[in-house]
Amino acid sequence: MVPTTGQHMTDRNLAELGFEDLWKNEILRKYIDGELSREEAIELVGLENVQRADRETAVVEEDVDWGLDA
């Protein structure tokens, strides 16, 4: 079955969204690893995304600390 133009655009848009997510995740990884400053990360992916990464990192660190103390 050959996709219609509308279906093709949807697939293309989905692919673009996937690349945007990959790019955002790479920026946040670099921020968490100390390769980018907080300010640089905020400039690139926005404050909300950086704050989410901070919260998620804190939760993981708490879990690791809890596991090491158990």
C-alpha cells in the first residue's frame, strides 16, 4: 500500500519529533554529565526541561544512596 500525501507528512512529522527528542535528550545528558552549564542547557532546551532533568537526577541519586545504605 502506498501512503497518501497526508500519511507521508504524518510519518515525516513523527520522524522530526523523534529527532527533536533525541537532540533534547543529548543536551540534557551533557548537562547532567557536566559537559554543559545549566545556563547553556536552559538556552538550548528551556528551563522546564532542565528542571525536569534536575528532579529526575535527584530521584535517581536518592535511590542509589538508599540502595547503598540498605
